[in-house]
Amino acid sequence: AIFSHGNRGKTAKHAVPKETKKQVIELYQSFKIQPNVKHFTEILKEDHDICYTDTTIRRILYQAAIPSPKTQRKTRKKIKAQIKAKSMKGKKEAENPLVPRAEDQMELPEKSHPSRPRKKYQGELIQMDASSYNWFGKEVTHLHLAIDDASGNIVGAYFDTQETLKGYYHVLNQILTKQGIPLAFLTDKRTVFEYTSKAMRAVEEDTFTQFGFACHQLGIEIRTSSIPQAKGRVERLNGTVQSRLPVDLELAGIQSMEEANHFLTKWIRTFNKKFGHKTKESIYENAPTKSEINLLLARVANRKVDSGHHIRYQNNYYLPTEGSEEHYFTRKSKVLVIEAFNGDIYVNIAEKIYTTR
């Protein structure tokens, strides 16, 4: 009794009350999509007036053997070991293995991808990718993302059912209208970003993809890489967004892509305020006008006039018009169909461009 501390058996003055701990655990387990601890701490503060650091909340969850989705493998193993130790009291822990040699921990040169510093200016490099995930329950949809390498800001985001040209066009439109023309894009090697050059000298004979041609017109360089570590900024962004956005979509009661795309505008502003704005210096060029962007971000296709003087495109038939007057061209006349970004259909026949009905 003489050697016992006076506070023995007493609850510490600044300890988290048991009722609060219980509430924190119950709230966390109530989420269908469990947020990471940092995000959960923000939700507790904003929605439930429970104000503790993420370290304290993490400790409460770990003590209840609840790991965060972002918990590292080492910590997960530690939690599993603690659970196992409680169920098997008295059993000795396995002895630690011998310390390995430094040579055993060397990475092969072909597998090493050392990190590089951020770019200095906004617009110097934009990393793009599509994140496949169960954003709305069981159905997998794709979130097209673009992040500025220098500032860490999300500069474009758009949901679509698949990784499509439409999705990347919407992202590019957001960049052009809100930021301007960037210097370069870094993407993975997909056909939407690459073009195959014919064995001809003239540049105009090259066959560009739709997205590649739009970037060529704007003077944006496209760099591609099949190595995920080469575009680590957007790969890490995918993980962060997959951790935070589904929880926020659930809290906002959003169940459709249309609602989510509308919600993204506000969500990105909040995200950039917390994690972006690493630099203010910018080299974005002035963007084209809205009407120019509408035609630059177009989808083009070659067609021929049929025997009824119509042009078939996307299961619809079109007639070239000038004002209210319709024009009829001979069968098999070559036509370039231009589907503008806003969905309007134009046709280019010989040297003229016509509206359509």
C-alpha cells in the first residue's frame, strides 16, 4: 500500500469517457462504407460535436480491434496478433527471425521507381486516370480524374459508366474553362490517348485518335506510361478519393451519376482547400472561347450519303441544312460527321460545313 500510487484504479482526468468511446465505435460501425480515421474524425467534429484528434480516435478503434481501411499491413498484423494473444493466453510469442543482410533488401534496378520532385508551376503537368470502383453500391462505375502535379489540386472529375472519350472530354472541358490550356498530360497507355502514325512524311496524314487530335489542336503534349509509379500522383489520388468520396456520397444521400457529377463541383473545392494549393505560380495559357471549345472537343466520323440522301450516324438519319433550307447530295458522297461537345451534329461535305436536321 505504501508503494502504490494515489491515482491507482482511478480514471485519468483527461481520459475519453467510456460513453463517448462506445458512441465513436457505434458511429463508425454504422457506415456501410467505412471512412479512414482522418475523414471519420472530421465527420465526428462536424456532425456530432465530438472533438478529438485523429490519433485518439484511431487508438479507440484499435483498442476495439477495428482497423481503418487505410491501415498499413504491419498494423493489421499487429491488431490480429493482439486478438490472437488475448484468446490464447500463456502461449509464448514466436521468436524474432535473425536480422537480414542489407544485400537481401536491395531492389532490382528494373523494378525500382525513385520518386521525383513536384513540378514547379501549375499547368506544367496534369496527370489523368480513371478510377473503377463501386461508387454507388454494387455497380462498378468509373470516375475520370485529373490532378495538377505542382499544386496537388484536382482540376477535373467526371463519372461515367465506362472509361470513355466522353469522360475525358468532360475533364478536359473543366480544365479549359476553369484553368486554361496546360502544357502536358501524363496518362496510362490506352487507345483513347494514343494515335498511330502512318508511314508518311506529311503530318496531316497522321491518324490521330479523337482525344489526341483535340490536344494536338490545343498544343497540349500527351505523355503515356504503362508503369503506375510513373504517375504516382494520380494513383495516390485514386486511393484517397476511393476512401473519402463514397462516404461523402452516402452522407449526402446521392445514388445516381447525374447527382454525383453535380456534387463533385462543391466536393472538389473542399478537397483542394484541405490537400491542394501547394503552389500559386501558373503557366496555363488562355483558354479558347466556349464556342471554340465546343468544336475542339468534337467526335468525328467518316460516312457516305445513302440512296435516300441521308447520312446515318449513331442510329439516326440526318439531312444537311442551311438555315431552313435542306440540301440533297448524290449517293456515296463522302461526309465527315462532326458531333460537337454539346451534342449538336454538323457535316462537312467537300469545302463546306452544314448544320443538320
